[in-house]
Amino acid sequence: MHCTVRPMTAADLATTAETWPEQRDEELESVLETLLEVCVLSSHAWTATDLSNRPLAFMGAVPIPEMPDTGHVWLVVLGPEEDERSAVVEAIKVVADKMLVDFRRLENLVRPEDSSAVELLRRAGFSVDHDEWAGHMDGRHCRVWLEEVCRPDLVH
């Protein structure tokens, strides 16, 4: 399967909210609310869509004030089927490459119980440290990060 990556729009969020399952529970509402909040704060926000223009995933980065060369990366995957996962991994690679033009490093903390997110990010080239954040105040987390690599096509 192939997907298209493009800057995220308000229409993407509206479409996602409209097509969300009819039976909304608190967790779904929380995800949608969080997605809206991070989109407002993000300097970069992208949508990966399938061939029918249905959003498969959203990804972005929020600048970290005390670390201007690091973006706090976020990812929301809208439950793609297994055959769509490879397309989402490729989309993450494309988006990360675009964000690494402005940031030298992308990073975040992910709960190890969210093994699908950890695996998607790992497959997309992010490093994963399962032990570093074992004592984080919100519980156990994995640190995921991706750093800019020296590429001859980029002039710094």
C-alpha cells in the first residue's frame, strides 16, 4: 500500500473527528483533545493518508524552548490494518526527514506497553532505549530519538 504525506490541515482534524466511532468513550475523546492541543503547539504537523485521502496517521514536533535544536516528536496512528503499517513506517521516515531540516534531534518518551508505537518508531529508524527512563515520575517509559545524520545534499 502507498500513502501520501502532506502538511496537516484543519480539515484533516475535522474529517477525523467526524469519522471517529459513534460510541465515543473518554479515552477516544482524550486522544482527539490531545491531538488538537499538540497540533496548535507544533511547528511541524503532517498527515499520512491512503489513496482515498483517509488519514492513517498524524505526526509532528513541538519545539522545546530550552533545547531549540530538539523537537518533541509526537505520533498518532489511526489504527491502520497490518498491510497499512509498512506505509505508515515509510510516512514516518519521510516526515522525520522533513523535520530534521529544522531540528537536529527528535525525541519523546513512549510507554513500553504501547509496543505497536515503539515498534513503528523503531522500524522508521528511531533509536529506542528501554531502560533509561525506568524511574520516570509518570511510570516506566522508553526514550525514542532520531538525530540528524550528516548528508552531503544538505548545507548547514
